[in-house]
Amino acid sequence: MRGENSDTLTGLFTRGAFIERSGNLLQDGEKGYAVAWFNLDNFKMFNKRFGFTRGDEILKEIAGILSAVFPDDVIARFSDDNFAVFTDWASVEMNIDTVQEYLYSLHDDVTLRLRAGIYFPSDYEDIRSACDRAKLACDSIRKNHSVSSCMFHDGMSRELALQQHILDNLNTAMNNEYITVLYQPIVRLSTGKICEVEALARWNDPELGQVSPGEFIPTLEQYREIHKLDVYAMKRVCRDYRTRSDEGLPLLPVSINLSRLDFELCDVIHEIELAVMLNNIPRRMIHIEITESVSEEDMTVLNLGIEKFRALGYEVWMDDFGSGYSSLNVLKDYSFDTVKFDMKFLHGFDINKSEKAKYIISSNLSMARLMGMQALAEGVETAEQLEYLRSIGFDKAQGYYFGKPMTLDEIFALERGTETAEITRSGH
Ligand code: C2E
Ligand code: MG
Ligand code: MG
């Protein structure tokens, strides 16, 4: 009915039509408005489990419920399972409750949670940023299952400002070398010596000081800019290696972190090959770390990528094994040379006290071994943890006990120390 302004699946407005209509209403400023943003929890999983036809039905059902509960308002499906409603501020919360209750009453056989975020824009605000804020509020309760709606607040605004700063300044930060790379030692437990290092990006911003990778990596992933950082980090690693090699200094294999998105966003294999060849670095010196949280859609692209890297002579490692729910499947579906056990294996429980914890670690270890992979434990902080890992047969370990991320010069100073001594020092 609404032609190109309407979403073909649900008949709701498209993003463009929503922005135009609600933007006009907001500017007119006749009354107070709210933007409500809706998102279904685990919609991808739902599609996987029940099929796309059932997934489409749910989306249509939500559209029907929204239209019934907000009959005179502007309603859109922005993309996938993201819905927005532009409505009266006074009744928004009550109406959100009604939408959720109605949806849940229709599906008592499956767990569906339709999260909502709310933002009250003033009449001079841009409707797009109002939508971003409502979405941010909605995203903020993704992991908090005790509530199903949330109002935007200023803390989120700071988060948004930080995200904006990261996105606006990525190029400047790379060009001016505010972003650098540090290396964390990885130790082979049978010899006690540093056998490899992991390259980790650091952002020292002139305005904000140290920005943590925990902040800039997820932001760059969310806005699909992560490949720029990863290619930059790779080039810096190659440059550091070339310089040391030219100076006749020793080198250790280095693992670099790639995001699974890199495989979609650029020809990441080509970029790495280029950096490696320009700097004349043997491929066996470079390992690729990929984190395990891969969704079904990424599988083919990622699997081809992993196979190609391995065929070219790079080792491919699985990072953060055990941090997501799909660990076992990922091990089954991909070929990795080394599996890095997430630090939560060690930190979530006291391995000296808990027999169950030991059982979990050692059975996962045997499984990785059976599949022909080496096992590395991340986040080792104490001598007791190290002793335990050694006793059950881990190949390698990494963590503050051996050293925090540091420069290559510092790594080799540390390495010289470990040549004669057993590792007893802490890296703090
Ligand atoms: P990761 O690859 O699992 O890296 C290990 C993280 O654990 C690093 O945090 C490291 O500093 C920290 N760590 C190491 N040992 C210990 C320990 O004993 N205790 C504790 N509590 N922490 C330890 P960092 O550098 O903040 O990096 C966080 C994550 O950001 C990394 O996790 C990696 O996933 C990502 N990352 C870092 N640099 C890059 C990059 O250049 N590209 C991409 N795509 N991701 C990166
Ligand atoms: Mg890593
Ligand atoms: Mg890790």
C-alpha cells in the first residue's frame, strides 16, 4: 500500500520513510514524543533452530502487534529484527509492556524476549541520533535478563561519545601512530622458554589517554571498520620484524588477532600476504588468531579463509575457546593448529579447590588433543595455576605470570633471563 516506503515482509515503514515522517513530527514540536526501539533476543539462533519461514512469521507477528498497540504512530522495521516506533511519550512504557506480554502469551513453547529501548528526543534533535540512542538503551540490556526495557541515560551517552570518537579518529590515530602494537610472551611449558608472542593493539589517544581494546575492538566491529585496524596492526608487526631482522636481532613467531568480519570486509589474506612479502618475513613466523564466536552465516567464508591461510603455510589458532556456547561445534567444523583456552577456565573458579573445575579443564584438553591440536592456556597469573596446567599436559601458557604485553626489546630481555632459569618470575 505504501509502495517503496514500506517493508516488503511486514508492510511497516522502511527506515527512510520512518526518518522522514517522524523527523517532521518531531520538528513540529506539538507534543512530547518517544522513540521505542525493539529487538528480539537471539533471532539468528531462532532462525537456525526453527527455519527462516518461522522466523519471518515471528517478524510479521511482531509487526501486527506493534500496529495494534500503536495504531496512530509511525512504525518501521529498520533491518532484520530491529523495529522502531515513534510515539507519544506519556504512554510509551505502558504500551511496550502490552506488546511484550502479548507476544509472550502467543509463544509459551519457545523463549522469546523482545527487548525495548526508549529515548525522549527534544524537538531540535536529529531523529537519527534519537534512534541510535533508543537502540543503545535496547542493546544495553542484551545480557541483563532481569529486565526487558530500558530508558536511555547519560552514561550511555558517554559510551556513544566514546564510540563516535573511536570512529572519527581511527584514521588519525593510525596515521599518527597513536595506535601501536605490544607483544605478550607465550611460554612452552616443557622447556619453560618463551616460544611465541601475541601482538595486541594499544591506542594511546592524545585527548582520552589509553583507550582499551575492550572498547575500540567491539566498536570497530559493530561499525564494520575492524579490518582497517587489523591490516594496520599486521603492517606494524611486519615492520617491527623487518627492523629487528635487518639489525640481526633474534625473532620469535608472532600471532596476530583477526576478526571474523575481516574475511567479509576486505581480502584479508591478500593484505597479509602483501605485508609479509614486502617485508620478506617467512610465513611460519606468523600465526593467525581467530575468536571462536562464529555464527552459521560466516561459516563458509571463514572456513575457506582458514583453509587458505593453512595451505599458504600460516598456523591458524582458535582464540578464547570456551567463552561462547558454540565451542565444541567450532572445534568440529574448523581446522586449527592451536586452541587457546579462555582465561575464564582459570579465573572463574579456584582450581585448587574445585575437582569439577579440574575435570572440565582436563576433559577439554584431552578433546583438543584428540583432534590433533596444541593447547594453550590464557590468563595464567599464579605459580599454582602454572603447576596444575603443566601437570595435566598443556603445551603452552600465556598470562601476567610470565609478562604483560610489552615491546619486542623487553620480550627478548625477558627471554634471555629464561634461558638459564626456570620460570619463577612474575611479569608484573
Ligand atoms: P585476546 O586475544 O584473548 O588477548 C588476551 C587479552 O588478555 C589481552 O587483553 C591481554 O592483555 C589480556 N591478558 C593476558 N594475560 C592476562 C592475565 O594473566 N590476566 C588477565 N586478567 N588478562 C590477561 P587486551 O590487550 O586488552 O585485548 C583484549 C582483546 O582485544 C584481545 O583478546 C583480542 O580479542 C582483542 N584485540 C587486541 N588487539 C587486537 C587487534 O589488533 N585486532 C583484533 N581484531 N583484536 C584485537
Ligand atoms: Mg588473541
Ligand atoms: Mg584470547
